[in-house]
Amino acid sequence: MKSVTVVKIGSLRDPNEATRGRIEVKDIPEQPLGDEDVRIKVAYCSICGSDPHLVENIFGWDLPFGLGHELSGIVTELGPKAVKKGLKIGDRVGGNFLKFCGTCYYCQNGQQQFCEYGGEYNRPGMSESIVWHESQVYKLPDHVSLKKGCLLEPVSIAVRLMDKVGMRLGQRVAICGGGPIGLLALQAIAMMGATSLTLIEPIAERRDLARRYGVEHTIDPMTEDVAARGMALTDGKGYDVVIDCSGSVRAVQPLPLITAKGGMLIYAAMYPNDYEMPLNLFKYCYANELTITGLYVAPYAYPRAMQIMDKMQLDDFTSQVFDIDDAVAAFEMQISGKYPKILIRCNHIDGE
């Protein structure tokens, strides 16, 4: 079957072809089906902002390896013991790319995101089919199309992010980064009654999208002083909640400056694994009492994500679709930053 595969490590943005990372569509064997497994014919797999980082091999995987974890499709085969969720052949599904073991210390402690064995199940979603454990698979609501269904995983991140925030009505909020997670988080936090809602984003098209989703203010970090503008927009007090969804080592540096005393600062993106940010502990943690935290996957948020999807504006996230044979062009469009999301169509499904 066809699968989008990393065949050379390196940045896809590298102007030097000799050292640039490379992906190809390779033919790989179908995966075996276990007793509790579900085989999914993949309809769409969206490119995550982390996928280009994987081409850079931040996790040190052996070549070649597959990409893709934000997917939707239809069930084509069920293991004999995959009966707990009532799934049937032909069901339209999305899901969680991680399978949590349920037995390690972290799973038993309600911290499935740190499951000691979850990494074993990151199988390539940019393929014609994929095999997941039944626990990873969720039947999509009738009102959610397969095209939008591949966004279940990123929507679940926005849901868990709201849990981390613990939002109170009327809090001032700034989001840095207008990529898909930033724009989904912006929609979610607008629903929860944020005020002075501000997006920090250099790409004009993404700032325009944010205005449609309810943002009150935007800051262009290429032409404006983020700290000065952010403090001016909040009458010199700063934001009660500041969320970074950019993953940019340049963008994260001024964020403590605009976080209000007693506020929360969430670094909710993937960053280079060797980056260390200087932080004045006396000023921000002692004197200002900031709560600083991060975010890694969404172990329990999928049922609520499905319930919220029809309240999200998702059409802008599904407008750009490439067939799997055109995956290289899809990734070129992804790194251009022109659109919030790029989808890869892995199979043409009747009715979609």
C-alpha cells in the first residue's frame, strides 16, 4: 500500500538540496490485524505542524519511517475481540494515534499522556490503510464529514488546552501563533468568554482568519513590539492567560513580559529538543507568581472534541486537499504557511 515516508533526514526548508530532508510515497506492506484491532481505510490525513519536525528526526528514529497521525476513514475489518465500542464495518471514524497501555504507573495515575508504552503505536496515518487498537478509534458523529473528521486529534488538543487554562469568564487572553492549533484554541477560548483576545502572528492571512473567529486584537511581531503593544492593549496589566502555539524560539521570548502578575503562561507547541530559554526566576516565578506549564497530547479529550466539532469553524482548515501521490507538493504548501491546514487524500471514499 502507499505510504508517505521519510527517506532522508533534514529540514524541508533547507535551501541546499544536498542536505534537505526528503519524503517519498513508498509501497509498504499492510499491517497485521490483532484480535482487538481495527483496520481503517484512510480517507484523509492532515499534515500536523509537528510533521516537518519529524522529517528533521527530533526523536532519533531509524530510516525509513512513516508520517501522519491526524486521520479519518472507514472501518474495513475488525479483530474478533474488537467488540467493546460497537464498531461496525463501514463506520466512519477518527481517532487517537496513541494507544495507552492502561497498566503502567502513569496510566494508573491518570497521566496517560506519559504512558511508558504509548510510543509503540505511532503508526503512519498518511497511508492507504492503518491498523489501530479499538481503544484508539472513535465513530464520527453523522454531522461531521470525513474531511473534517481528520481534525478530531487537533480539536482534542484545543479541548485539553482549555482544561489546562481553567478559564474564568472575562479573563484577558493572548495566543501566540496562528497555525491550526492556535486558531482552534482561539475559537475555543472565545466561546469561554475571553476578553482582550489577542493573536500574535506574522502572516496576514492568518490574522484575517482570526478576526473571523472572534479575536479582538492582532499583533504582527515582524513590525510591532510584542511586549509594548500587548501591555498597551491591557492597560499595562498584561494578559491573565498567554498561550504559545507557535513553536518558534523567537516568538516565545517576549511572552513572560506580557503575562499578568499571577497569570498563566502555557507553552503548548513542539520546540527544538535542544532549545533552552533563559527565564528570570526571581521576576516571573517569585515576584510575579506566574504559573508556567506545557502541553503534550490529549489522552482523554476525544469524546468532548467530537461534541464540539460542529461548533467550530473548520471550513478554512479543509480547503486545501492533495492526493497521496502529490504528498511532496502538499508538504511544500504546508511549509509555505499560506493555509492553516493541508489535507492528504489517501483514498477516494464514495459520498465524500
